[in-house]
Amino acid sequence: MAVRKYPIHYAPKPGKGGSLTEVVVMGNHGDDGTLVLDVSALFAGPRVLNACRKGAGTAVWFWQMFAMGAFIASVVLAFTWHWWAVVGGMVLAAVVHTHNKQAAIEFAMQALANGKGSSALSSAGALFFTPAESILTSAKRPQ
């Protein structure tokens, strides 16, 4: 399955004191603001994505654990074999994490397009409205 690349933006999460969260812009809805999908809420647990598509949350969780295991194994290899093994583990974990994040977004977008996932994503806090001017691109994100 080819995963589409969704641009990641940053927006303040409601009820979190203005702290920024990674979001995907879903569209502008006039006076309500802009509808966004909170990426971090998709990783809260497998139940959120499993409600959208059977097995999707479990797949995302599995690849998260794979990336974490690869990194931990590379740290062990760095101590017991060659120091540069940790570099390979970091690269592998970063690639898997990036692809996993985009796959989770794809699962959520497909569920929303089919009309099955909006209630599950809304109850998990993954869908919310925010003013368009509060959305930041990665280039504008404060450090």
C-alpha cells in the first residue's frame, strides 16, 4: 500500500493551555474555523484507529514497537560490537516512525472518507476546530 504524504502543521490543542500539537488540516468550515486532525491522538492507543479500520491500530502499535526495539538493539550493539551500530538503529527507527505516522493519518483519512471514523476520532479528541490564523507550518514553528 502506497502511503500518501500528508503535510504536518502545528496548532494549539484545545484545553491544553496553548501547547502545540501536530495536525493535518482537513478543511476550512467558515465561522467554525478550520477542522484539523491531531496526529498525536492517533497514537494514544490502538483502540482509536481500530474503531476506524479493523487492525489499523494494532498495525501502528506493532511498527512503533518494532522501531523502538530496533533502536534499543542498536544501542546494545553499540556497546558490544561497533559504536556506529547506533547510527543505523536511529536511521531505521526514524524511517519507520515517519512512515508509521503517515500510515496512521492515511487510516484515519480513509475512515473519515467512508463515514465510519468521525465519532471515534472526535471522542478521542483527534478532530477539532481551530482558527486558521493559529495554524503554523513547520517552518514557522517556535523553538
